[in-house]
Amino acid sequence: MSRVYICHTFYHAYIAVVKELNMGKDHFGEATLILSTMSNDFGNLKARVEKTGVFKDVYMFDEKADVTFPEVMKYHVDRGNQISNLIQRIKYTKLLGKMQEPYVPVDLKKYDEVNVFCDSDPIGFYLNYKKIRYHSIEDGLNTCALCDQALITNKGAFKLKKFMSKLGLIMIENGYARYCIDFEVNDISKNPHPPKNIVEKNRNEMFALLSEEDKKILVSMFIENSEELLEKLSSGNGKPCVMILTEPLCELDVRKKLFGDIIDEYKDTHTVIIKPHPRDVLDYEKEFENLIVIKGKFPMEVMNQISSLHVSKLISVITQVDAIQFADDIVYLGFDFLDKYEAPEIHRENESL
């Protein structure tokens, strides 16, 4: 059976690879991987994935945001009343999908199974426009627990909008679109308002099925310099290691203050390791001293597959860390900590529903 995965982040690609590895070697070369460049630079990941032979083909997808097209954006303004706005949204939905057609690198109708991470992106509108049935997969680990985007962006008259989405007139992500077969999540209990077609596929159970050979394949795909990484982590001068996961939170100056405070708390007693988020542009080596900064863009979960990797403590602000296995102690700071650095209404979106 032919399959295709459409990914927007390194984490998406990582989960797609794990899914294929779980199917076993007999199924290598059956699936296609598509990497959207709309919001992420994948570097040379395409070549590294191709080298392993897990996928038949790997394509880059020059997906276009709505702001690329003035003719689409003219339907993205507030007309002052709900009826006019819904009429506009119907036109916006169809046109945004249509405008993607020259950029989609393959004929998605030829695949038996289409899997999409983050169908709120233009590819979801394209699938709706082309009437292609697909499986939606949550954007990140337990993302709806942090930000239920389907509800947040459709708060007004949600029942009406949901009905219109089921007719294919407008597009609502995460299980509410007409051609979405199901919405796959890690943990259904983490979803405060689950759609009827939600399904659970536990990530830790998927990772537990990986063989040692599978783990080596994942590391070779996602971490170019794994030996250099281990060498850096072993240069801690005898101190216990604390790894801080950064995130593209807040404005840069606020982010610098936030992570600077965490670094200050541990710098005298621990070797401080910074694992920057792939979309975090703050230069930690420049801004702070005596740090080990893990370079290279890859999802933190892939570090679980390095058997010799170990840290005493791992610190996260709001990144979900349920899957982390290489730390003795995990500290999840959460929204209460983030409230100290920016207005709560900015990041507590779910609580406003």
C-alpha cells in the first residue's frame, strides 16, 4: 500500500520515520516523504533520509502561505458581520487551496494513504479543494493540551462553522474537515474538546518497538554530528549536567531574560547544556558564557535513541517532555513560570475557550 507523509517540522518528519520503521524492513521503500519549506529550513535532511532507503521518494514542497497571494488575502478581512465574513471565508478556503496546485510536488490522489501533520496549513486547504481524503496527525506531542487551535480560531459560532467544514465549504483543522478521515493524537485524555473522529496512537509505545538498528537509522537521519555531540556532553568537568530546552517563546529580549534566569540558577552547580528549539533564533553562545550549545536542528526526542546519552536534569518551560528517557530528573516549569515573563493571555489561550 502506498503512503505519503506531509511534514512541516523536524518533529513531524521524525514521527513519520518512526511510523515507517515500526512497519518493518519489508515495507521500506513503499512510502513518500514530503517536507514543506513554508515555515522551516530542513537543511540537508532530504539527502540524509534518502540515504537510508526507508522512503521511496523524498520531495521538498514550496508550500505558499496565504499572504503570498493578494487575491486570497482580500477575503481575509473583517467585513463587520458574521454572514459576510462566512461568505468571505468560503471564497478564501477554495481559492487558497486552488493556489497551492502549482507547488504540490506529486499527485496526492495516487496514494492509498495520505498523512498530514498540521492540516491548518495551506496543504489542508488544497486537500479540501481537491476532495482528497487524508489522516490528520497532531502538530506536536499533546499540542491540543496547550493550544486547541481548532477552537481558538473558530470561537464564534463554532457549531455553525463545524457544520460548514463538514460540508467542505470552509476548513477547520484537527479532525473537523470534510475529507479528514481521523485525527491522530498521542493521548486522547489530553484533548479538552476532542472531535468524534479522534484516535490515539501512543508515541512511547511506538518508540518501544524500535530496534537497535532502527535507532541507528534515526540518529543518522536527524543528528549529523552525534559523535561530536557526545564528546561535548562528556566535557562537563565532573559536574552533573542540566539540559535546558529552549523554545521560540516571547519576544527575543524577554526570551533572553527568561532563559538567562534559568541558566543563572544552575550555572554554578551544573554543566549547563542548551538544546535550542529548531525555530529559536536567539544566539545562546553569544549571549551567555560557559555553556554547551547543541548545534543542528533536530527534534529532542531523537536523543532518546543515543544509548550512551545521559543528563542528570532536564528543564522545559512548556515543551511536552513525556517522551524523554535520557534524563534522571525532568522539571516542567509550565505556564505559571511563563506568567512571570509575559502577559498570561498571550499563552493561556485554551483557558479563554
